[in-house]
Amino acid sequence: MHVGIVGATGQVGSVMREILIEREFPIESIRFFASERSAGRKIGFQGDDIVVENATTANWDGLDIVLFSAGGGLSRELAPTVASSGAIVIDNSSAWRMDDDVPLVVPEVNSHALKEIPKGIVANPNCTTMVAMPVLKPLHAEAGLEKLIISTYQATSGAGLSGVEELSKQIDEAGNSAIDLTHNGSAVAFSNGNSFIEPIAFNVIPFCGALIDDELEETNEERKLRDESRKILEIPDLAVSATCVRVPVYTGHSLAISASFSSPISASKVRTILKEVPSVILEDIPTPLKSAGVDPTYVGRIRPDTVLANGISLFLSGDNLRKGAALNAVQIAEALNSET
Ligand SMILES: NC(=O)c1ccc[n+]([C@@H]2O[C@H](COP(=O)([O-])OP(=O)(O)OC[C@H]3O[C@@H](n4cnc5c(N)ncnc54)[C@H](OP(=O)(O)O)[C@@H]3O)[C@@H](O)[C@H]2O)c1
């Protein structure tokens, strides 16, 4: 296939490049795109130096699949143009996910949604939602999912390279002040970054994304968890209550989930079901560090939730840059390729 990556110089774009090679995606030619800032830079790919092109002035002819990972604004603007040139766009941003004419796909969960691609655009889910989908789908098939109460623990790389740099810089600024910070939260004057609204080093921030201006007073990350779970799992009335929290972790999003089902399901049944899911690993103590750099979602702390009807609680960790973004996008491309 003739493949393009828009945002090839970013975190997700670089993992996409790695994963295309790792999975031996059938590539006849590849082109990399980014902003004017990176245009002209050379990036090695399987022995060739590929010159990064400016996405806003590029010619899109001749491409079969274009993976977009350069923010919602650019996707909204550019994806229709790229699709009209004949390529299928697989978009990592939030721009198209809730469009009725755009399938939102996790291949092992709802690949049937790829049968109709009216706009030539397929959306990749939000990285936090994605971690949970391969786990919740088989449990829904068994017992009928009705309600989710979720707290997230989201890594700084979920906010782009700038999020990672902000954490790293603030850790450096703290230097040897750990003892001082133990007694006085203001002991270090952390510099302000653009990614997080409070210092992220040695802290947790119960605010991810941006506030939506309505009576629910939730953030767009919390809204995405509800809307995207409903669309992917095809449960339009799924009740979802989420609190999204940023934590000082570089990579690996985690979710503490309490789920309520229409029929009884035991913790041991949940373990038996999840043991058979190839993209899930059962782990006594799942952590983001274990999940960083690998493909499966780690699931553990599976136990009855006695507060909810037919309730189960569990904890998940998954790599937000791999399955949460780049891997899923490449798996969508593989699914499309196998249909052609
Ligand atoms: N990080 C995650 O966990 C995650 C997960 C799922 C989805 N996503 C989505 O994936 C996208 C990228 O995330 P990231 O973490 O890789 O961000 P990132 O590291 O900041 O990289 C951003 C990329 O977009 C390019 N870009 C920015 N503005 C552009 C423009 N106007 N025209 C062309 N290219 C432009 C940048 O190119 P330059 O080198 O030229 O600046 C860079 O390649 C975002 O939409 C994000 O929401 C991220």
C-alpha cells in the first residue's frame, strides 16, 4: 500500500512508524507529513531517508491510506481533502469520532463498522477509552453492561510531547527537594507549562482536557469516555460517570472501573472470560510501567462491587501511545487491507 503519516514527527507518529515496521505492514511507498516547522527534515525508514513534507501544501495523489496524528484542527481542515483524493484517512484526533458517517473502530471490538466508510474517514478512539474497550466488550457480551463508574489515571504523554517535557522539567526543578516537598507543597516554585493547569510533578490533577460549558460541568475527556464507549460498544444508553485525572507518569493510562451488568457475573467468570482475550493480560497488580511499550491491556484487582447491581470492579493499564493510538490505527489499516 501507499501510506502517509500526518504528524510523523510527533510522539504518536513516531510510534506509528515503529509499529508499521514491527508488524510488517505491506508498504509499497511511504510519505511523512508535519507542519512547516519540520518540513525538509529527514527521517530514516527501513534504510531510506524520507523527507518530511509540509502537510498544508502537500499533494495527496496516489496514497491508499493516510494515518493522521496531528491534532483535531488539522484533521477537521485536511482530512476531507485527503479523502477526496482517494485515500482512506485513519484519524487519531477527536475531530470526527462522533460523526454518524465516520466509523469509530477498535478492530477486535467492532471491525464490522468498517463496512461503511461514507466520508473516507475512519476514527481512532480516544486513548483512555481505547484501553477499556477490549476488556468491556466480552463482559458486555456475557452479562449486558449497563453502567460504568470510572476514575482515570492518565499519563503525561497523553498530552503530547509537551506534556512529557513539562513533567521532566518539573522533576528537574524539584532536584533534591523531596524532603521539603513532603512537608510543604509549595517548597518548589515549579515553572508553569502549557499542558497542565497545576504542577504535574509529585502531584495528581483531577482535570484532563478542557471544561465543557454545560450543566454537567465535566471535561471533554470525561465526555469522550461516555460518548465513545456508547458508540464503540453499541450501547446508546450506557450510563457512564467519569473523573479523569492526570498523574505524573510518562506513558500508560490506567482506569479504575466499577461496572454494573443486567445479569449476575462473578469475579471468577470475568477472569475466565478475559483469559481468552488475546489483547488482554491478567495481572495481579496492573501498572502503567508494565504496560508502557507493549501492546496488551493489563487487567487486575478484579472483584465484586457490592454497591452496584451485579457489580464488578477492576483496574486496567494500557499504553496510550501504542494500543491507545498508533497500534490501533495500524490495526485498522490492516483490517482495511485484508478487505481489499
Ligand atoms: N498522545 C496520546 O496518548 C494520544 C493518544 C491518542 C490520540 N492522540 C492524538 O494524536 C495527535 C498527536 O498526538 P501526539 O501526542 O503525537 O502529539 P505531539 O507529539 O505533540 O505531535 C504532534 C504532531 O503533529 C504535527 N503538527 C502539529 N501541528 C501541525 C500542523 N498545523 N500541520 C501539520 N502538522 C502539525 C507536529 O509536527 P511538527 O513536528 O512540525 O510540530 C507533530 O508531528 C493528537 O491529535 C492527539 O489528540 C494522542
